[in-house]
Amino acid sequence: MPARPEFVRDDARVLGGAIVEKPLSFPERLYNQAWLRKLAILVVLALIWECYGRYLDNDLLFPTFGATLAAFGRGVADGTLPLRAWGSVKVLLIGYGLGILLATLLTGIAIASRIGTDFLETMTSMLNPLPAIALLPLALIWFGLGNGSLIFVLVHSVTWAIALNTHSGFLSVSRTLRMVGRNYGLSGAGLIGKILIPAAFPSILTGLKVGWAFAWRTLIAAELVFGVSSGSGGLGWFIFENKNMLDIPNVFAGLLTVILIGLVVENLIFQTIERNTVRRWGMQA
């Protein structure tokens, strides 16, 4: 049997002319777990945070990770942080959902006609670069001080990213796949649902992720200034209030809550969708 250096390695055995790799060791199996690698990264970042906070020794400037966790625990125990977090997430879900619906409508019009494509491309090139937070003063005039203004800027931040990625995904579907669908007698909604959407779903999912990120940071930024409504507000307003009271550990606890929600959405919701769709369909390694 000729030597095959790309297969025969130090960690392999040759039995009866067949190459049999050695089973992975326990440390190697641990290293193959993505969640464990990410957890290790978070632990290292927390240690750096703690060391830097101890080095500065000034909670007013940069509290330690331990002080932030203590403030986070107090906020969770008295119900303040969960209430503020739910207030932000509730507004976010409304704006995100409306943005998805509007993006779906615009993409459908673009796919159906050339004038629709021109309209979407023109609107995207004009409005996508426009920061959503820049529209907040106008939204306050139109909708008043409250959730209506926040939802308006959220819809703007979500719509164009999702529409642009979804439309690009549909355009990237090969003619071969379209012809295969037609050969199976698919047309209209059947062709879209069974061929176009699955083939374009990696781009659609990317648009959903980008739209979520835009919406989340836009909401927190808007709440930092205008997020109070009827004496209450979301996480952004919680951060702003505690900054004014110079309670910096609570400010960091609010920021930590924003980070934790982002990690949960990305690593539980979006990765679960990705694992059950694009990876299961063989579109991603």
C-alpha cells in the first residue's frame, strides 16, 4: 500500500490495509464542544474585567465583575431588572415583527415585478444608510413620547436589512433549482415555499440576525434618551437613571443584562433555527 501522508498520521493505525483513526481523547472531545469553548472565552473576559477593576480600585470609574454581579443580583431579586428587561423586549418584539412583515411585503413586490425591484433598491439605498436614531426627533413629533416612537424607529432599523438580504437570497437561487421545481409541477406559492425560500434561507437568516442586532442597539440607544413612558422605561432608561445617580455598578448591571439577552438570542434562538434548517439541509458546514 503506497504511503498517503494526508491520511497516515501519528494519531492513526493501519489495520488490514484500512486506516483507522484513534478515538479522540477526553480533552479533545471537550474542545470539540462549541458551547464549552465559548464559555471559556466568557470566563477569560470576566477574569480580565475583574483584574482591571481591581487594578483601578474605583467603582465610580470601572466596577469589578464581582461588584457588577452583586448589583445584577440585587436588581434581579427586587424585580427591577426583569421588569425593565421585559419592557424593552416587549417593545422590541412588536417593532421587529412589524419590520419583518413590511420587509416580506416589499420583497414580495420586488420579486413579482421589475418596478418592485427598482422601488426596493431605491428605497434601500436611500433609507438603509440613515441611522434609525436620527429619525427619533421626528417620531416624537408624530407619535409623542412613548412606545409609538420607539416602534417607529425599530421598524425602520429592521425593515431594510431584512428586505435587502432576503431579496439578494432570492436572486441568488440558481436557474437549475427553479427548473427542477417547475419540472416537478411547482409554481406560484408552491415554488416559493418549496424551492425559493429553502434555497434563499441562509440569506434570509442573515437578514434576521442583522435586523435583530440593529433593532436591539437602536432600542437601547433610544431609551437612553427618550425611553421613559408613564414614569417607567426599559433597560436603556434604567442605565440612564443610574448614571445620573452615579450608581455605576447598576449601570454595568444594566449593560450586562443587555449583553446576556443578546447572547441568549444569538446562541439559543438563532443557532437553533440555523441547526434545524441550513445545517440540516446541508447548506452550511
